[in-house]
Amino acid sequence: MKLEPIIRSAVSVLRRHIRAGIPMNTNMGFKEAFLVNAVTFAFLERGFLCYPQFGFRNGAIDAVFIRRKEIVLTEFKRLDAGSTKSVRSQTRRMLRFSPRDQMSEHQFKPRRWKTSHLWVCDTWDEKSVQWWLGGVTTRRLPAPFDGNWKRGRVDLRRAMLRHGTDWYPYSLLWAYHEK
């Protein structure tokens, strides 16, 4: 399965929303739910079912998207200097998810699950963008994405400029790993 078309579709949803208006709180920006909504819409458009806050190890995966034998474990975050440790620990946790074991606990029929992992974040912090993309930063902890992860950035500044707002570098960041 290719996740990049889903990411492009989610970005399109975000841009349409931003063009219509910017319902933000000045000290928090968009809520994580804004990203969840756009990504969920993109998955639903392609025939996936969405299971938000999927219970796992005394917590939850933000969303699990399922279509036939495909499963996409997804986490969302507002990325800033304070959230990099959380991204690292949530990535490790997400990678420990065993569909063979976990899905049966939630009443899913046994299947040979093809598992993918997806992160979607937004940020206004250029240093966090560089950390995410694997660039040189002053952050001690490296990003948790090894060579098997594809990652990228979509600049949403242009959509913001329509409203006369220069929130550079407002970006959507993504990383995914397909097994």
C-alpha cells in the first residue's frame, strides 16, 4: 500500500479548511484533532475503517486504520522542542504493536496483517522540522526514524497567507514505515 497519496489527500483537506477560515487559538494553534480529521477523511475516502484511540498497553494508539488485511497504526502530535521525547517513546511503543496478538483481543478475525506505521505532525518550529527530517540540530536525541522510514514536510504557509497571516514555517510533517 502506498501512504503518500493518502498524505497528499490529507494535505488537500487541510488546505481547503484553512482557505475557508482559521479557527485557532493564538497560544495553541490548531488542535491535534484538526490533523486527525484530515487524515481520517483521506483514509475513509479509500475504503478504510477508522478506530480512534485503539487500546494498547495501558494506553492507546491515536488511530488504527483497517482495510481488508491492511492495518495502519497512526500517531498524531503537535511537534515542538518539548515533544521530541514523546515522539521517540510513542514510536517505540507503536513498533511493539503485534497485530496478530492485539487484533484478536479486540474481536478481529485472525488475518495475515500487512502492517504500516504512520506519524503525522504539525509544527511552527523550524528546529523541530530539521530534527524530524534528520538534519543537523542542537537536539541531543536523534529522530526515531531509521532508514526504513520515509518522511517529509509539506509547507502550509501559502494557505495561511490567504488570510494575511505569515505563520512561517507552518508545516505538516509525516513519516511512515511499511512492512
